[in-house]
Amino acid sequence: MLQTFVKLATLKDATKNQIKNPDQLCNIYLSKESLLTNLKQVFGLSSPGLARRFYYFLSKGYDLKRIYITDYLVRLWGLAEGTFIERNLFAFQMLDGDRDGFISAADLVEI
């Protein structure tokens, strides 16, 4: 998970995120722009709609400037080690583009 986070960060973000000691690890962040730009290179996905949905999953539905590494790991931990329900909730959130609680044809077309 940590390697994926680093790949999603842009060079600009990585420069700002220089780590000089382990205590600074919590200060590393992922910007919305770097996530949307690099999702294709990291996961091989070229869907801006899916990239946006992944961003909103990581940011808990808010338009944040930064997603810190701790938040990233906590959100993805449920996907990697979570229950059947947690993993299905992630899949549902990726498909429900307008976040209205339903998966419609329009949600699927955007992907």
C-alpha cells in the first residue's frame, strides 16, 4: 500500500514531502491533482470518473487539498483486510458516482 501511495504522488508533492526522519512519515500527503493525474500510470486505469470516485473514497467524500498517508492507509486497510461487507461497500462507493445511494445507468456510463 505504501509503494502505491508513493507512486501516486507527483514529483512536486514528493519534493515537498522530503522525509528526514521516521517521525515525519505522518506529514506525507497525496494531493487531488497527483491522484487524478497518476492513477492511470499506477493502476492502468484511464477513467477520470473512476479516479474522482477513488479520490472521494480516500477523502471520505470531502474535497480536501491533501490526503495524508495515515488517512490513506486507514481507508485502504479496510479494503485489504476488511470484512466482506467493508470490501463490498468500497465496490459500491466506486460505482455510485453521484453518491445518492443507488447505482444507476448514468453512474456506470461515467466509468
